[in-house]
Amino acid sequence: MRRPELAVALIPGGADDSEVVHSCFANDIAAADRWIIEPFVTRSWNGYRVVFPAHRRALGVRLLAVAGGDFAVALDRMLPAEARIDSWAVRVSATQVALAEGSLIEAGGVIDARGAGDLSLLGIGWRTGLTRAVRTPGPHGVAAPVIVDAAVDQRDGCHLVTVLPISADRLHIADSRYQIDRIADRGAHAEGLDAYLAANGWSGAATEWESHGATPVPLDGDFDAYWQSGGAGTAKAGVGAGLFHPATGRMLPDAVRLAAWVADSPPLPGPALHDALHAHALRTWEARRPYRQIAALLFRGAADAERYRIIEHFYRQPTGLIERFHAGRSTPIDRLRILAGRTPFGGKAR
């Protein structure tokens, strides 16, 4: 839309994420860039809630949700017919994409957003989870999203439930655990969701879709080696570029920022595009070191049953601090406040 003189092609990477729902806060995205994401928003809410055993809070910040299927439909309407490629990408370089059906696309520059590189090069924890789209027998009565509900059994890792009310009788609900080892036990997650649904009077809800897996949360490591492991010399976006919030895992804000940056840049040949995106991703990685240190507390900060208190302490902070944290714009004083006060370590953090 900003660069109509450029020929653009969008090539599927092979994964089907039509049922996945991504979310972020409107304030996570610069006002000048919100036009990029607004056409794809499935649902938005003018506030959200957090729930802990000893603390509940409602915050009046707009939350956006984008469903993969809705994103694909909207994008299909926006792109010219020649920009849509039906075959899958099987091999990518700085200036070429090999398709599953055997043909080769030549391009001035390629951006690879197909996923992670070699995760063994990073020190990581895992956010394991089971997500369901469910339809309740009647109206569920949930007016605002519950971003964090930690008033659940905490014996198996830092355990959280998230609830997004998609319609009057449809919920998108996720059971998540933060674990230092990759323990993606579907049975434990299913039991957690079944118990949560029953406790809220939704035991008769019909599951329409379900996804189970583990998401890496990088805590440290060799970023440059990780970048190159995903394809030396090829520009990257998304998880493979390390472009997501280290503590929350949200990817939409970084995707919008990168889209705006690419649209405003002069045409770059493949190698120069790689160098520019690598420099952008490296600056972002280095700037987010404090966020990775905070995220590490969710894995190493205390015994399993106590780690939720780190998040509870965070959500007792002023609204502005919380908004800046989600947007990746925390001040040094913000970071001190997050780490100060009573913690599961015992005593006060310094």
C-alpha cells in the first residue's frame, strides 16, 4: 500500500495457523503504524482483567486480537492476484525461493518468516500450553478478556489460564505452564482446562479446535549464531529473527514495526536487506536484555508453587508501568520497581 511501485509476493511457509489467535495491546504499536494492523483485527476489547489468589484487577487498556483465518482472508482481499502463491516454500536464500512444486522464484530480496533457527544455541525456557476454541451451551457471561488467571493449581510450573471472549457463546481459552525443561504434557494441560471450564460453569462447552505445543522463551545465548542457523545471508522476521517480546511472547507489535520499517526503506538488494534486518534484530535483542532477565525469574526465580507471585507483583504496579512493559518501552526506574519489593526469594530484591 505504501510502495505500489514494488512487486510483492507472499509465499506460504507450510504451517496452518488459521485457528491461532494472536493478541496485543493497541498501545504496543505506535499510533502512526496502527493502520497496518487495524484491517486484520478480529475482535478488540476496551479493557482486560488479571486474577491471582490474593489480587484481582481490571485495566482499561484496549486489547486487539487477530485470528489466523481472518488475517488470511483480509490479506487475500488486499493483495493483487499475482502476489498470491499457492505452492509452499521449501528452500529460501537472499534472492530466491524454491517452491514445493519445483519452480524457482527470483527476487530482489527475500524475508524468511517460517520459524525458529537452532534453539540449542540459546539458553531457553519453555512455555508449554494447550489452547482450545470452545462453544458454551449458553452465554458465557465473560465481558472482558482475562489475560492472566493464576488462581489455579500451581504445583506444575508457573501455571496460568487466559480467556478471550470471541463471541457471546465462544471462548478462546489457553492453559500455560512456564517450565525450564520442555515438558509438554498434553494430559496435564487438558486436566487443567477441564477443571477451569467446570469451575466456571462451562463443563458442557464443545471443543471446536485444539492446539498443544511448547513455545521457546530465550533467556540468553549467542544471538548471531542463532540468526545464521536459520539461513546464513537470508533476511528474517518473526521467531527466527528473535523479534518477539521476551517476557510475553507477543509477536504482533514487532511484526508491525518491521513492516513499517521495510515499507519506509529504499529498495534493498538481498544481501543489503539481510544486513539491515540483522542489524535491526540485533539492536532489539540487546535492548531487551532486561526483559529476558525478568523472564528468567518465571523459570528460575522460586519454587513452582511460588513463581506466579512474580507476575502478581508486576500487576500491582501503576498502569503506565504495565503499559510501557508490554510495549517494550520500560524505563530504568520501571525495571527497578518490577524487581523491587517483596518477592518469592524472601526479603527484598535489589
